[in-house]
Amino acid sequence: MTEGKTNDQSVKSKSYFRYLIFVLMLVQILDTYSTLYPGSMPSLIVKEFFPGLPDDVTSSIVTFAGSIISIGMYFLFFNQYLVDKVGRKRMLAITILGMSIASLGMFLSVNYIMYVAFQFILYFFFMSDIWLIYANEESKQTKRAFNTNIILMAGLLGAIIMVSFRLVFITEVNSYWRGMTLFPIIFGIPLSIVIYFTLKETSQFQSMKEAPEKDARSFFGDIKSVFQTENKKPFIFILVISFLYGFSNLFIGLFEKYIADVGSIPQPQVTIIFFLTIFTVMIAYLINGFLADRIGRKPLLYLWSFLLPFSVIMWVLGALNTSNAFLIVLIGYALSHISYWGLWGIIRMISLELMPTDRRGTGIGVRSLIGAVGITTGLLLSSFTVLELGLGITFIIFAFGNLLIIPLAVLFVKETKGVDLAEIK
């Protein structure tokens, strides 16, 4: 009787884990879409709200607005901080609902200030990494990287949906950028309901809550406690790396604007580049998924940090080639996305694996905050650089900041392959 009950629980547990992974895949699909779609249409936003202004002026306006919008990512810290207080499930549902509401506001925007305000709110919620905490806390320690990257690969469907919407709503003849906001509006609200009513809290969070009461920490005490763990030093340098990563990669939201300014590739071919790039990102997820648990996280950190700036040079200069612009930009931009998302995946994984359970959400929140400060700083400085040098040269100069990640990782970052999350103190 006992054995039968144990077997039933085991089956139920495996069944629930498969369901959890499926729901987290849906979350990542929406998150990926919401992360990418604002960057697929900045030239169209400028065309509607700033008709007739010179390209360098509109590029400066967009980068400056981007620096303001990126401050919205600072609020990710509070989302992730609350993950340790009210639970993983509730905050995951709230972030999904938030993406839907922000997208609705962007759809209804009647001027650039309103659009920027709601994109600012969108940044409160996307890339929150709550799904990552869920997946890692419920996975076996030898399968964490594999399960994480399986979810990320499924999330690429969000990018495919984004490109499909772009094919429908953005053409050379007629463009309707508001159509790009429809997917998160329609998909996000029911998904948040499903999460709230069907998912359970992670086993590690439940164990933490059921443990004997510890002395309650204040808000600032919680933040301070992140820097009082056994992994204090490597975590501090992961924060520095997160800042450099955010500071260096302003191209990710302004690629379409640069290509539109150069004018060597028409919008339908830009959409094709977006579409084909989606599948090349699978290379990064496959490499991280199969190698991070075998050779470790740090070698991949070196690889992606080295590849990223040189790939940016390739497509920035390639766009100026009148005869082969499409092919060169396609290859270069694909390499940029492989290295960009590969590097981001490793940074997220290491930062999560350095934190104990009761401070994991807070620690990831601090990392998100520092990364967002890097993004804001990069965009703010670039808004002035663009006026003098243009978008392309600015992209190249800032992208080389990623090379600084390599010596920092070699000297100060701890290898976290195979770490037991429950044993971190």
C-alpha cells in the first residue's frame, strides 16, 4: 500500500514537472516576444511621431528615450525581491499580466511620450528571470543547464511569432506597428490566470518557508545580506560583468533603425533577417544546454564575450556594401544574436547559482538592477555619441566593452557547474 502510494506520488511528481516545463515554455514564448517586438519597429515609431526630422536627430532622440525607458528595468529588482517574500508563483503571474497591460497601453498611444511611458512600464516585467528560478529550483543539479536551455529554445517560438506578425503588419506599402502589440495583449492575460491557479510553489521555496523562523530582515537588510554569502566576491564581479553587458549592447534595440537609415536593405528583407536569426539563436541555446553542464559555465562566458564585438563590426560595415549587404548583415547579425543570447544565458545561470534559496530572487534582482544601470548609461552616453559619429560607429565602440568581461571572469568569477543549490550559504 505504501509502495503504491509512493509510486503514485512519483508519477504525479514527474507529470507535474513536465506540465511545469510546458507552462514555463509558454512564459518564455511571451517573454521573448515582449523583449523583441519594440526593437523591430523604431523607424516606424519615428516616422509616425517625428515626420521629416533628419536621421541622426531621430536616432539621438530614440537612444535618449531608450535610456529613460531602460530605467523601467530597475523595477525588475522589486519583482525579483518579492519573489523571496510572496513566492515564485504569484510574482510570475503578475509579471505576465504586466506585460499584457503595458502592451495595451502602447497600442493605444497617440504620441511619442505616451508610447515611451508604456514601453517604460513594459520594462518593469519582461526578462524577470522568475521562470529561471522555477526551472532551476525544480530541476536536478545535473540537468539545470539542459532544462533551462530547452525552455529558452521553446521561447524562440515567441521570436517566430514576432517575425510572423511583422510580415503581416509591416510592409513597404503599408505599416501598422500597433499590430505588433496584439500578441502579448491576447496571450498574456489567460496565461497569467493559468499560472496563478495551476502552478505550485517550488519545493525549495516551500522548504524555506516551512523551516524554523529566522530573524526577519528589513528591506535594506535583505539587500545587504546578498553581499554576506560565501560567494560574495564572485557575485560582485558578476554584477560588474552585468553592467558591462548592458552598457555594451545598445545595438540590440536599434539594429532596425540603423539598417533603415543606411537604406541598403528594404523592410521585407529586414523581416527575413529577423526570421532567420531566430533559428541561429538555437545554436547558442544548444551549446549552452549541452556544454555548460559538461565543460562548465566560464569557458562559454569567454567564447560569447569574444565573439560578440567582432560580429557587430561585420554587420555594421556589411550594411554599407551595396552589392552584398543582405548576406553580410544576415551572417553578422546572426552571430551577434548567437553571442548576445549565449552570453546572457550564462550570466543569468552563474548569478542564480551563486545565491542561497532565501536570497536568490533578491540576488537576481540586484543583478538585473545593475545590468539595467549599464543599459541606461550606455544609451544615455550614446545619445550624444550618435550625433557626432552615427549609429554604426557607436555600436562598434560600445560593443568592444564586452571584451573586458573575459579578464574579469578569468580572475574573479567562480565556476558553478554542478553546484547544489540547497547547500549554498
